[in-house]
Amino acid sequence: MSEPAGTAAQLVSVADQWARAIATNDLARIAEHMADEWTIVSESGISAKERFLSLIASGELTHSAMQRVGEPRITICGDVAIYVARVTNTAHYRGQRFDADEWTTDVFAWRDGRWRCVHSHITPVAT
């Protein structure tokens, strides 16, 4: 495996592109940013990539907004990067609207010449 060519700025760009793909419900572009073993941890537990993508494909889960708030904190350790940012989003799950303000931690791995997310963890911002 070659060393990541990306800088922190390139990782921010990748994360922003992924957010735009989610906000437009572009299934193919969303999946491009995720490693096969991707999982997400949220208040409802752990979900795998297949479950997340199937919800989007079915229309049960849609997003109409996803916006990073402020500058992210990035740590790059060789071919792994940890990306932490505050993100606001509007989602619809089974017809019910959810507006969220969350801290997101994404773990990216450098694979096949690009960054792919292997794990995400979301935590609601304290009110």
C-alpha cells in the first residue's frame, strides 16, 4: 500500500463530498465513500453499510440537508485518519422529519489510492 497522497485539506474535501452525496440521496456516490466493512454507531446502536444503504435505496431514509459547522479536527496516522466535526442535518425516516445537530467522528482508511470511511460514530450535541 502506498502512502496517502492526501492532506488534511483533501480529507475535508472528501468528507464534504460525502455529505453532499448524503444530502442529495445519491446512493452510488454515498457508497463510493464507504469501505465494505463500514459501520455507524448512534443512539440506536450499530448499523452496517448494507442496512444504511438499503434504507436509502428504499426511500425509508432520506436527507434534505447535511452541513458541517466550523472547522473539523483531523488526525492522520499513516494510512488512517480520524475526522471529527459538528454536523447539522435534516433527515426523514419513514415519513417522520428529524433535525439533528451532532458531533461526528469518522475513521477513514487510505485504500486503492483514496480515502474510504470504515467507521462513523454520531453523538448529539448537548442542548
